[in-house]
Amino acid sequence: MQTPIQYSVVLEPTATGYSVYVPDLPGCVSVGATREEALEMITEAIELHIELLTESGDAIPPSGTLVDQVAVRAA
């Protein structure tokens, strides 16, 4: 069994839910009405994206994006 790859995803609130994308997999995007749905949908999108890369003989990009938050004072 292969070791799973953990990709960072970015969730952005929208008027109808969430948009989500994977910085390390350009073009791999999804949406969901809730945060949970958006994460489920991007998981499926990542799996399909990797499947298509593998079928076409392309390399699977490594996970390299780090995500963190910083606190700043508002003026």
C-alpha cells in the first residue's frame, strides 16, 4: 500500500459556501456548500487529478506548500 500524500488546501468563503484549491496541483479546484462538503469534494478532485497525471505518464507533484496564520493589529 502506498503512503498517502497530504496536500495543503486553501478554503475561501463565497456567497454560496466555499471554494477550495490545491496550490501544489494547479487546476485542481472544487466547491462545496459547507466546509465539510468542500473538503470532501477536493479530496475526490485530488484523487482524480493524480489518476489523470498517472495515466498520462506525468509525475505526481510533491506536497510542498505550507499554510499558517499570523496575527496583525488592524489600524
